[in-house]
Amino acid sequence: MSEAAVHDDHHDHKPTGIGRWLFSTNHKDIGTMYLVFSLIMFFIGGAMAMVIRAELFQPGLQFVDPGFFNQMTTIHALVMIFGALMPAGVGLANWLIPMMIGAPDMALPRMNNMSFWILPFAFTLLLSTLFMDGGGPAGGWTMYPPLVLQLGDGFPFLIFTVHFLGISSIMGAINIIATVFNMRAPGMTYMRLPLFVWTWIITAFLLIAAMPVFAGAVTMLLTDKYFATSFFNAAGGGDPVMFQHVFWFFGHPEVYILILPAFGIVSQILPTFARKPLFGYASMVYATAAIAFLSFFVWAHHMFTVGMPLAGELYFMYATMSIAVPTGVKIFNWMATMWKGSMTFETPMLFSLGFIFLFTIGGFTGLMMGVTPVDFQYHDTYFIVAHFHYVLVPGAIFAVMGGVYYWLPKWTGHMYNEKLGKWHFWLSAITVNILFFPQHFLGLAGMPRRIPDYSVQFADWNMVSSIGGFAFGLSQLVFVVVIVQCVRGGQKATDQVWEGAHGLEFTLPSPPPFHSFTTPPQVTEATAHS
Amino acid sequence: MFVKSLRNIIRGAVPMVLLLWSTVVSADWALNLREGVTQISHEVYDLHMIILWVVTIIGIIVFGIMAWSIVHHRKSKGAVLAQFHHSTVAEITWTIIPILILIVIAVPATKTLVLMEQTGDAEMTLKVTGYQWKWKYDYMDEDLSFFSSLGKASNEARQLNSGIDPASVDNYLIEVDKPVVLPTNTKIRILTTANDVIHSWWVPDLGWKRDAIPGFINDNWTYIEETGTYRGKCAELCGKDHGFMPIVVEAVSPEDYRTWIAETKQAQADALANSDREWAQDELMTHGEEIYNSACAACHLADGQGVPGAFPALDGSAIATGSVDGHMDIVLKGKAGTAMQAFGQQLSDADLAAVITYERNSWSNATGDVVQPADVKAAR
């Protein structure tokens, strides 16, 4: 193995200058660009969240008018989902999948370049709407008509942003599927694939199935606004609720597009630091597939309050509750992986444990909201805001951060500053709870979501939440410091990086050569430690 | 003298203490769902508590095991490594047990849901229509309807940098000009729909919310068990002032409800009779300013400047300084595809005459036109 790697070094001619990045077809460089882009968008979306929390710090309007507040909540969501989380997942996939399956690169490198470079243009379109007459989109990221149709000049920009993002994601997904199906090293059978690769194959299929639906829905919005169609206009014989059905048929799988790669990352990290193989590998694969499959049959639980027939409400309640079973299997498998291990608690492990604890809290509230009659109370309140932030922030984002800490030494060849990393984890883990836990109370007490101002009985918990929000935002600066330090230098990382690490990427040098596995490795049961 | 001032102090102090008390009470650190005042809301609350306890107990077990494992199975404690990675029995167990727990939750949930959908045999019907950004209530059996919007004091205090402390306003953002009055101990069918975009009618104490969707009529029911004032809000994002269209339900005894219906209908008839006459320009301007601030200023702003790209300015606009008929037409019928509503359905002839007169003679607009209720009636 190391012989092959050394051999690679001889052919390690990197292109230089700006062209290296603009025209890159190298999975490592493209992965890096995705991750850097994601980090930038994380801070842009985060800045918007700070505006939101500043306005909600106390009752009364102090900083922004209600119209701008709505633009902030809408664009915060779009930026975080499509600009921060999804590109982070694709970035990790780009970096890791070829190295994990023993392939020299992605199957379709030029398409890989295009799918990344669409993103900066898409977000330029989206963010430019903030400077237009009528402002940016303010009807919520869910873009429900008829409200979204009231948007001014920014409307077509919003729609084309979605189209661009969809094209980018679909190309990324095709690439991942083509890579894994065709470029696995000899002996790397499907049931020997690392779980991160498995979760990404399943995610890729979700993307290909869901994104075109979204593109179709927003195209119907576009023709409703400019070409006098009435898909969603009741006065013209259309149906505003149909948009919600179509949107959530995309939107629910989208939730799993965000979380499944996170499950994969945690399933890589836990066995490393427990020094014990992943418990129930096969059941993890099947549970992931089951969650993905079920995700297409539960969409209407996002819209219980639109007034569906009783039979529909009952069906979507039962179907939604059933997702708790495969999700539970995953949590129990992770617990069994830790059980009787020999654990150490480096930063990636801390983030993974934080993920399991806090994602589970989000799972519990998810179960509560699946129960239709009670959801009539929870729906569109801060309870749901707390729920989805628990699954996405200390859920998906913690997993991505854990993944970055886990593989950063592999990518850069240097160990990061462990002390600062731990500070980052503990600051984040504490402040994220101060930020989001009180929002459960606010929602139960009756505070609706997406409001710029509130009656005074909600003042106390909003202030606590805002303080948590500012502290969480500041804590993320530590992350940037750690990454910059680690890229610039530091203690030399070994090839294996972590004592308990397994998998093909850890057989390569740290940092890996520009072109790795130009000669495919031979994988055996012993080396394929999933 | 002393007695009198003492009495004044006491008179002043009682509301003061009450006010302080109310801020203390209202600024509570509330944690849990409200129990509410209807049969449905009690069932929903009980269901909420059942699930909350179920997940809390599961959470304690799961987190407990993880915590134990983290404490004891750590390398620094010299944990001896096991290499097991599979157990069919364990995996079947932790698949079956959650399924059983889910069934235990699903049974009462199904019962409550079925009950919530029993909208038949109601004794009266209230239709709720969402508008940007107010509610209209139609008492379907009474030929009575009115709009209900954010209370004046709240509306002043909620402006950006108004300088008014929200805590000094009674029921800040949860007070309306005209509350919807409903009888207790009566099965009331509540229909929700909307005029422009999707809204959602939600009074937590009634135990549910339901979207108000243009072109759709959703039906629901309630049976309020206790008299009192119950406050709620629009729960579906409906544009700029989504946060400023509260709901106030006054539940009174069926006898008081009958009295209120009679009085309100009489008051509406009187107002109508009084408005059907020639108005003086001053009168129109004063009344017009009131109407403008409650119906128009949310978009076109109090100074008539609007918001570029979203809401056109009225100050110097072609419509507000052009022909009177064109101006009346757009105010009465609205403009399709924009947020401009058809105010013909919302305001009386006198209100419309006043507000149009006001718009044509305010800011830099000086057409000198006076529009009378009779003109509006003719233009309808």
C-alpha cells in the first residue's frame, strides 16, 4: 500500500495559480473548495441569525423593520441549508469517497468542477436580491404561494437560484453514484464500504429523486407569476395547498439529505475512538435505506394544519411515527459501539457524542410532533424551530465539524490544536443549548415562529436564547482559528492519524498526494474495516 | 383633605399594583403547554404529557446508559476492549420495543384526532377570514360581521424605534380593537378561510390551530367551558405584519352573548344610518386619517411614501392625484397580483369616502377633491 502511495508522489504535478482552482478536476481541490465555500456561507447565514436574535433580544422593534426581518429568516434558512450544510456534505464526499473506496478520483471530474462552480453564482443571485427594490425573498424558505408571489424584482432571482442549486446537487449526486458503482478497488464489495460511503450513496439517490420535484414546483411558481397560469391560484381554479404537497415531497427527503451524511460521519468516528468495530454494520445500512425510503411517504406531517381529511391525517401520523424505529436502531447501534470500548475523547469524538445526545433530543421532539392532534398546537411555533435546529445544528453541523476535526490532519498533514478544538466543542455544546432549549418553552407557551416582535410574556426566554445565540456565534470563530492554524503548520500527523483509525484513507500519507490510488489497492476482509 | 388624598393614592396604587403584578405574571418563565379551556384542549394537553413522559423516560435510560459507558469504558480507566460487533437478539429487541411504545402512543392519539374532526351538530357557526393583516369574523347565523385588528396602543408601540416601552402597553401585541365574542357551553363550528395569502387562526387555549387558505374553507369546532379572554395569534407567515394580527376571543355566558349580539347589531345600524349624508371636508379628513392609519399605513406608510419596489408611494402618485374614478376603482376593487386588497368589501361608504378624500389632500397631494359616501355608493 505505502509502496503505491510513494509511487504516486512521482506523478504529483499540481497545477498552480488561480487556474488550479478555476479549472480543477481534482477531487481533493474541489472538496476543499466546497468546504471553504460552506464555511463562508455558514458565517453569512450565521450573521443573519445574529440579526434575528438581536431583534428578538427584547420586545419592541429596535433594529430592523418587519419586512427585512422576514428576509433575514428566509435567506438565513436558504443559505444554511443549500449554502452551508449541503456543500459541506458534498465537500466531505469529494475528499473522502475516492480515498475510502480506493479510486484515483471521482468518476466525472469535469462535471465535478461544474457542480461546484455553479454554487458561487447561485448564491450571488440569491444574495443580490437583498439590494433590489422590494428586497430579498421574505415568504419563508418554504416559498408558499400566494405569499411568495408578492415578492418584487427578486422573485425570478430566487427561482433561478433554486434551479442552479438543483442542477449542482444533481450533478454532484450522479458523480457520487457513478464513482461508487464503478470505481471501487478490487475486493471493496458493497458490504465492505465504509458507512460514510453508504450514507452518501443513499443521499445521492434522494437528491436525484427530490431535487427535480423542487425545480418543478418553483417553475410552476414562476409561470403563475409571469405567464398567467393558475397552478396555485384558487381564483383561477388552482390549489395553493398543492404547492405544499409538492414542496414537502421534496422537503422531507431534503431533511434526510442533510442528516444521512452526518450519520455516516458519526459512524466513522465512533469506532475509531471506541477502538471497536461499528456495531451492527448491516443493520446500519438497512436502517439508513429504510429511513430514506420512508422519507418519501411522510411529507404531509409538515402541513397537518392545512385541513386534510381524517384518513390522511391518520395515515401521515402512523407513517411518521414509524420512522422512529430505524432511527432508534441507529442510536442503539452507536450506543452498542461505545459499550465496552476503550474510549478516548479527542475533539472529533466529543462532537460525535454531542451529536448523539443532542440529535436524540431533536428526535424526541420530532416524535412528539408526529402525533397529529398535539401537532395542531406545536405547528408553526418556536417548538418546531427548536426541533429542527436541534437536528440540524448540534445534529448535522456538529457531525460535519466532528468530521472536519477527524480528517483535517489527514488533509493537511498537521495535527490541529487539540486544546482549542476542545474549547470549540465545549463552548458550542453549552451555548447551543442555551440558544435552542428555551425555544421549546417559548413554543409551548404560544410564541409563533417567524415573528419580529412578541408580547411581553415571552421576553425572558427570548433574552436567554439570544444570549446563547451570540455566544454560539462567537464560539465558531474558534473553529476558524483552529483550521487556519492547522493548515499553516503544526505537529506532523502520522498516516493513520488516530490510534484506532481504519479504512483506506488512513493508509495514504498525510497529506495524501495530489493523485492518490492511481494503482488500485487490493482490499481484503481484514483491511476493509468498516 | 388627607383622607381624600389617601383615597386617591389607594385608587392610583391599586391599578399600579395590579399592573406590576400583571407584568410579573405575564413575564413568566413559562415552560409547558397551556392546558386550555375546552374539552379538546384538555385531551391534547394530556396527550402531550403522555408523550413528554415517554420520551423523558426513554431519554433518561438512553442517556444514562451512554453516560455510564462514557464514564466506565474509557481508555484512561484501562477499559478492557471487547470486540463484539453484532447481536441479532439485541437488534430485534430494540426494534420491537419502540414499535410497542409507538402503538401505546398511537391509540389515544387516534381517539383525540377522531374527536377533533367531529364538526357536526354545531349550535352556531363563526367564519374567520384572514386578511393581510387583520381578521374578519362573520357570525353566520346573525348577519353580523366585523374586522378585528391590532389594538391602537400596541400598534403605536410596535413601530421601529417608537420609544414606547412594550411593557408599558397593556397586552402588548395581543390586544385587538374588536374582540370576537363567543358563548360558553355551546358547540361552535369555526370555519377558516383567507382573502389574500395563507394565514392560520390559533388560540392556544382552544387547543388547535388551523390554516386559513384562500379558496378553501376549513372546518373545526370548539366548546369553551369557562368564560374569559383568550388570546392568540396568526401562526402562518403571511407577509410583513404577520406578527401583528392577534386574535382575542371573549368567552361570555350564552345570555351575555345574546345581549352582545343585539347591542352590536344596533350599533352597526346606527353608524350606517349616521354616515349616509353629506360630510364636511374637515370631517372627512379627520375620519380619513384614522382609516388611513388602520387600513393603509401598514404598506403605504403614514407619510404616504410607501416602500420602493414593494408598496408604491401615494404621495404624488398618478392614481391619488389623477381622476377620482380611477382612485375609487383601485381602492374598491384592489389590484390583482399585488398586496393591494379590494377595500370595497372591508370598509363602509363613509370610511372609503373619507380615506380617499384624505389621500387626495394629504402630503403634497392637493387636488381639493371631496369624495362623499354617495359617490362611493355610485362607484361600487
